[in-house]
Amino acid sequence: MNNAEKVELVLIYGECQRNVRLAAMTYAERYPERYHPPYNYVLRLLQGLKEEGRFPGRQIIQQRRRANMFDDDTELQVLAYIRANPRSSIRHVAREIEVSYGYVQKILKKHKMHSYKIDFVQHLRAGDSIRRLEFIAWFNIKLYNNPLIVNYILWSDESKFTNNGIMNKQNHRC
């Protein structure tokens, strides 16, 4: 976008009562043959005008992005929060620390951390371990008496596992 087009965009912003979204839409309607900048481009353009008194060049915008890429204090806050609250969602962390969702994702990716959601379908109860041990004892006796008992059992489950490590994750439940 050249400077004349940027000036027209700023004038449209003024016409639209300082509404950046409306300014971006109006610019796109008036000039369908030109590049249609997103509303955040208008924000960066105005921020450059306020801070530097000129339109920011591509290098300045990229430098500003790199400078905000990973602030060490914020990064430590995110990692500390995840350590203290490992079950919290990325959105929750972003809200609590007041940073963007994408910023939290980038920090987690940098530290090779992955978000996931466990879907518990069945819950263990207090007497479950005793019942499992009783079943194992019963099954061992049956297997000792009739080694072919496993041929008479219908084995089924929601998950499918293979010996090469491929698993159908859609059917996997914890």
C-alpha cells in the first residue's frame, strides 16, 4: 500500500467515527480493485502515526512484532501458571495473564509443551481395585482349569490398538 492509499484509509477512518472495522469495510467497498487491509492493519497504521508521526514501514511493523514476540517476564508467568495449574486451558491462562491466546500457544510450543483435553468416560470408585483383584483371581482359576477359555470370550472395546503404534484417536477414551 502506498502513502496516498494510506492517507485515504486514515480519512475514511475519520468519516467512520474512528471505527477501525467499519473503516476497513468502507475502504474495501470504495476501492474493490485495491488491496483490502484487515482492521488490525488500520490499527497499526494509526499507532505508527501517533507514536512516530509517520506511516510505519514494513520493517518497523516487523521490528515491533519481534520485540513483542517473547517478553521474558510474561513467558515466565505463563510457564509458572501452567506449572501451578496444569489442567487449565490455554484460553484461561491467556485471560489470567492478560495476553493473547496465540501468544500462550507460541510459548508452549517453544518449550515443547502440548495442550490436550482428557475425556473421562468412566470413573474409578473406591471399591474398584478390590473388584479387579477378585476378577483376576477368578479368571486365573478358570484359565488354570480350562486353558481354552479365552476362545469363548467376546473381546470388544471402543479403542483399536495395533502393534505398529497407529491408534484411532476418535475412539480412544480414558
